[in-house]
Amino acid sequence: MNKTYSKQCKSSAWLLVGLLLLAGPLLAQADDAPPSSRGIGQGIAWQSLSRDEQALLAPFAERWDQLPPGRQQSLRKGIKRWAEMTPEQRARVKQRFARWRELPADKRQKLRRRFAQFMALPPAERQRLRERFRQFRRLPPERREALRARWQQLSPAQRRAVIERRQIRRQIRREIRREIRRQR
């Protein structure tokens, strides 16, 4: 193996390890399948990993057997996802990870909490929020900026009022749909 390839593997491995350490627990939470169907509980022997997997997971080699089976599986799943990414996707991931590392610790912690709150929502609510975000992203940049500026100008009390009104409207729509279904 030449030195350049070895250096690239090592730097990719460390980047991937960082990403997995960051996203591994979040990926494990994100999986909506029950633990029994994910195979958690079955450890993975280091020797059963392919050479490529072992190379990318090398930072974990010495303590691999002490890792919980679920952690081993999420690391292996992350390796497989990384291998399936296009070079453009990998570049985006590297860029995002670099931005993540530059964030102050308190901001990263806040983002982790918000992600955990998002993952605690029912699947239908998460899907609704994802769709709303997609709609927002499709808006022209000027419109998105205007909406952001308007939101930032609101006081915390006004923001809460906006959120409460949205929740009330959503609840009313649900009740109307239920009533319509009941009448059918």
C-alpha cells in the first residue's frame, strides 16, 4: 500500500470516526424499528469485518470487543453508508462536519437537544415538519430572508403566541377531518 493511499485512508477514517461519534447515537435514535428487529444484542466480531471496514474502524480496534453490540452495529452501518456515498456527498458531509466542529460546545449541545426533541415527535409530525422545511427551502431567497427577519423581530411572547395559534389551527383542522370521517 503506498503512503498517499494510506494517508487518505487514515484521514478518511478519522473523519468518519468523528462523524460516527457525532451521529452514531443520533442514528441509533433515529431508527424507528424496535431493537429486536435491528439485531441489537448481537455483537460483531472484529475478524468478521472486511479489510476495508477494519481500516475505517481502526481507531476502535483495541476496544471493539468492549463496545455495546448496538454501537458496533451503528458504526458498521455508518461505514456502509459512507461507502455508498458519491464523492459529492462525501464532500458535503466533510464540509458539514468541519462546520460542526467549529461551533461552540454550547451551540452543539443545543442542537443535540433539539434533534432529540425532533426525534421524540410522532413520525407523522416529523414528516409534516420535514415537508414544511422543504416548502420553506423552495421559497425564493428574498422571501426566506424576509420571513426570518420578521420572526427575529418578534418578542418571545409574540413568538409563543404565533406557535400557539398554529397549534390551535392544526387541532381544529384535525377535529374537522375527524368529524368529516365520522359522518361518512
